[in-house]
Amino acid sequence: MRAKKSLGQHFLKSERALRTMVEAGKVTKEDTVLEIGPGRGVLTEKLLAVGCQVIAVEKDDGLFELLEQKFAKEIASSKLTLIHDDILNFKLKIENYKLIANIPYNITGAILKKFLGADCQPERIILLVQKEVAERIIARDKKESILSISVKAYGTPRYVETVKAGSFAPVPKVDSGIIVIENISKAFFQDIAEAVDTPCLRVERGVFEMVRAGFKSKRKKLSSNLSTIFSKDEVKKVFKTLNLDENIRAEDVGTQTWQKLAQNLVV
């Protein structure tokens, strides 16, 4: 079955990469694993071999039928739950699960937002994504971005290894990278909410509004960017309280400093 360009399909064929993803997930037979876009089922096979419970969500009609036939025995025994749906529309009704998947490049951000921000967050995420995106998530160049801060506010991302373009069929134009996100929680926002006595959901929204503003103009100072949504005097006062350099840029600010800024600016 040919890959569909419209769905961003690139089927992984590297045994090493498949093995690494399962190992990075620290999967045991007691686990429940959610797999996004199982495709031809190569990762599904590796997960089932461990003995865990697998929930696989496949959007493609043809691949869904192929998977139904290929894993008829596992579906009948309830080791595999196969769902025909778009993962971005999928209603999460599970708890205590791990997310492990080779996902389409074009929905990486949407998937991270959906699962990291969910009420029932996965305990661990292992994703195979575009290498450049993986490096931005961990801020490999020591420069933060909206993406890296958005992930680090929920957990600890780690780059596992590079997967060469030739490991896929069809071959994409760029290499990919396996990333792990651990220690997933909403503690970052809960701590702020308690400090300012504000509902956590409101804090969460306020933090991301502040972060987006902070990165709005890359060449401008963070204080100038933040002054577009907060008063200039208020920003100046908070920078002085936190002993922050007024010339610092958003890309040089880590999550702990963003948390302190939020405690003083987000209400």
C-alpha cells in the first residue's frame, strides 16, 4: 500500500529505530500504550511483542482495513484496540498511558499541544519527528523558542537519536529524530496558580499568551515584547524585582525565569 502524501505518511522500516522507540518508552507488559498512525503496523508489532495493551488510532481507510486483517487475533483477544479516527479529533478517555508514535511532520505541534495540555496527560511521550523540530524542542543550540518552552513547561524533553531519511519509505527530504518527554505534569502552572491564587486553566492560558508575546519580534528585547501586552512600567518593575537584564531576549530565558515572570505578570 502506497503512502499518501496528503497525510504526510512515511513508513518507518528501520529495526534499530523501532527497537529504540520501544526501549525509550520503557514499555512493560503492565503498560497501556497509545500509538498514533500505526500505518502498516511495524511499531504495533514491537509493542505487542512486549505484552502491553495497545490502543492504535489510524485515520487512513485503507490502512485501517489492513491493520484489522493483520492483527485480527490481537484485536479478538483485546490486546489491541484499533480505532478508526483522526487523532486530532480523538476524545481521550484513558489514564495511565504512554504515547509512542512515528507521527506526520505537519501535525507535530498540534499533537504536542493536545496531549501535553490534556487533563489526562501521558506519563511518557516518545515521538519520531523531523530532526530540526526535535532539536528545537530540546534547544540544542541553547536558544529557546515558543516550541521548546511550551514543551518544557509540561515535562523534560530529551533527544535520543537521529534516524536517517533512508530509514523510511518513501524517503523524506530530511532526517528525523527520536525524542522522549518525561516527568509530564502541570506542576509548572499549578505552582503559579497557588502563588497568585488564580485558577490553573486561566494561568495556563495567560502563560502562553505571555510567551507568545515574548517571542513576537525576535530582534527585540524581551522587555519590549512583553510591553505590548503589559504596561511598560509594570514590566520594568518586575525585571528589577527579578534582577533581570533589561536587554535580555526571549531565546535566552529558561522555564524557571518564565515561571517567575508569570507569577508577577499573569493574573
